[in-house]
Amino acid sequence: MFGSIWQYVYTSFLRYWLKWLIRQATGKCELQRICSEHEPGASRTTRAENSLQASKNKVLREALKSSKDHVEQCVDQIMKEKNIKPQKDPLFKGRLHVCLLQITGYSSLYTSVEDLRKEVFSSENPEHEAMLLKLWDLLMPTVKLESRITKQWGDIGFQGDDPKTDFRGMGLLGLINLVFFSENYTAEARQVLSHANHPKLGYSYAIVGINLTEMAYSLLKSGALKPHFYNTVQGTPELKHFHQLYCYLAYEFDQFWVAEEPESIMQFNQYREKFHDQVKAHLQDPDVSLALSVGSD
């Protein structure tokens, strides 16, 4: 109760006067201090985002909703509103520009990911079919697929004779992630597949991959991935960066699973949650970077 009252008093009254006093003493507004005192990445961008969100100035709040093409204009408007002279602080404009590209880019990335998640895999779509067959060729280069609908799909971890039914939860996003991992980290993907086909420690490679896509999607939606992207993308995060994050999860989950040596695949949910908790703990580190350090970039 006391904490809530203090928060209200601070945000409604004290914060404004504290900022005003510090500006009088330093000659810099809060955004200037953030951009000059903190290193590039989550340390700077997260503080800039919080400052803009808490501002009573509509121009500053609306900047968070701008598109990539209008970010520079928003920076100019902020500098005008806060009376920031480029001659006195020549680095501020570029630094805030990067922060806004990261902040607004995260929102646009979520929109793009959500669109792919909602796109239903269709066997009538030649591009969808080509992508599915490409996944097989990347993972099983020496084995010919006998037909489009076959039990062979089980060899790479699908549940039935036709993989399209397994994409219902994550839509085309699940397939794109599987292909991206196999195409850009081929050796690692085949290694993970070999572990998945282990007679004792095995698991359904494709099904688990789709499950990890859901994990990546949920982390993105909740905002938990902001520190990671703010640290690893010096500009606007794009779909390829999300796919790379998935690759990290796919590879690291396999390493985790093999190390844990579960007694049965029936314990999957238990170990999945344990791995999820570990990832979320990593994301609490302001210097976090969930980057796969092997294979191709």
C-alpha cells in the first residue's frame, strides 16, 4: 500500500521537480544525460524508452509509436521540444536516433512475427511446399523422400505422415524457423537432429523446434527480448534477428537436454520449463546477448 502511494507521488509530482533541478544543475535534460552517461545497448535504450514513456510531453510519448521512416523527424521534434542545441551536444541526435530505431523496431518486429504466426501453412501454396521439401533436403541430404505424404517425416520429428498438421499452433513461423536453422547452421542442425534420434535421449526434432518457436514468440510478445535485441542490433531489429534467436534456443535446448539426461520424453514439459526459466534469467542481465557462437552468421 505504502509502495503504491509513494509511486503515485513520485511519478505525479516529485519526478518532474527532480528532473527540473538536475537540469538546472547540469544544463542537460534527462534524455541527454541518459545518452551521454550510459553505454550503447540495453543500458541506454531501456532508460531512454522508460523516460519517453513517463514523459508528460505528448511529442516525446508519441515518438515511441513512430515508424522507421519517421524516426529522424521525431528526433528533431524532441530536440526542439527540449531545446537541445546540436552545437552544444553534437552526439545526442545520433545516439537518440539509434535508441528510437531499436525501440520502434521491436514493435514492428513483433508485428512481422505475428503475421507469420497467423499465416496458415497451405499444401496448395507452392512456396510453402517448396520450403517444407527444402527442410527435408537440408536435414536428410542422402535420403530421398519417397512421397509428399509419408511416414518418413517422422525421421525429422514430425508427428504424422503430413507435417502440415503440426504447424497449426505457430503457422508458417514454425516452418521458417526450422528452415533458417537448417540452412544457416547446417552442421549444428544435423547434430541436433542426431541427438533427437538417440534411442534413449531422443525427442521429436521438428515438434520440439515448433515448441521453441512458441517460446521465442512468447518472450518477444512479453517484451522480455528487448535487452537482447537492444544489445545485439544497433538499429532496427528485423525478422532475421528473430530467426537467429530461435537458432540459439534450438541449439542450446539440445545441449541442455543432453546434459540433463531425462529418463523419458514424457518429462519434456518439466525440462522445457526449466530451460525456459534459465533463458528468462539470462534476459535479466542488462548485458545479455543470446547469440549462437558457432557456424554461419
